[in-house]
Amino acid sequence: MSDKLKDIINKQAQQQDSVVEQLDDVVQLVGFMIGEEEYAVPILSIQEIIKPFAWTRVPQVPQYVLGVFNLRGAVIPLIDLRTKFGLQAKKHGEDTRFIVMRDGDDVAGFVIDRLTMAIRIKKENICPAPDTVDSDNTVIDGVGKQEDKIITILKVNKLLERDF
């Protein structure tokens, strides 16, 4: 093999390694709004995002649990994140969505006010949860900084914990 061909192959290998390193340094999230705040969860934890449809109320559950709904034969709890986060309940509008999240065998649907966008944040731009929260029991995984805004990144496993 000629030296020139070896140089080209080496350069291509270095470029591929660089791309892989860059991808490892980026967290991919899906952003959504609850009230006036933007939150995000890892994109791989989302099973699907759907428009609201009918659900069944369940007695003797916390106020933030709206009930359950049937998604292709699976009965899934439906949680209103506005109420869970201490905001006033709001009638579902045109932008309201159910976001179905999964962590292992745990699955739940969450009512969000609206989707924002897919977000890519470098790991270096994500800070840990603020010291003011109990880090073991908080749903906050970290705070992502983008050019002009801060996005609260949520722990999906904590959102899916059943305390009802």
C-alpha cells in the first residue's frame, strides 16, 4: 500500500474517532413546557408522544394522578405534571400532549403543556441539581445551559416511581 493511501486511511480513521468523541460528549433530550418552565428528559426514555384522548379516573390516588388509559392493550397511569409540580391544573389545549416514558418495566404517561424541541446539550454544559434540593429524592437530574435559557433535566426513574 502506498504511503499516500495510508495517510488518507489514517486521516479518515482520525475523523471518525473525532465524530464518535463529539457524540459521546452530547446528551440528547426532548424538551417540553410545564407552565412557564422548560423541562427535558433523555430522548431514549420516551416511548411515544401522543395527542390527549380519554382516560379512566381511578379513586383514592393523589390529585396529580388523573387516572389510567389503554395504550395498545397496556393500562398505563396518567400523571399531570402541572399538578405534581405544584401548579394549578389547566384545561387541555391544542398543544397539550401525553408523553409516555419508560424506564425498564416502569411505564407512565405524563400530561405536558406543549413540546418544545429535540435538544442536544454538551455534557460540560449540564450542572448537577441545585444544592437546595434533596439529591436522593429529587426528580431533577441536572440543569442544562443553552445560549439564552436554562433547561431543567428530569430523572425519568424518579418520575416513574409509584408513591400511590
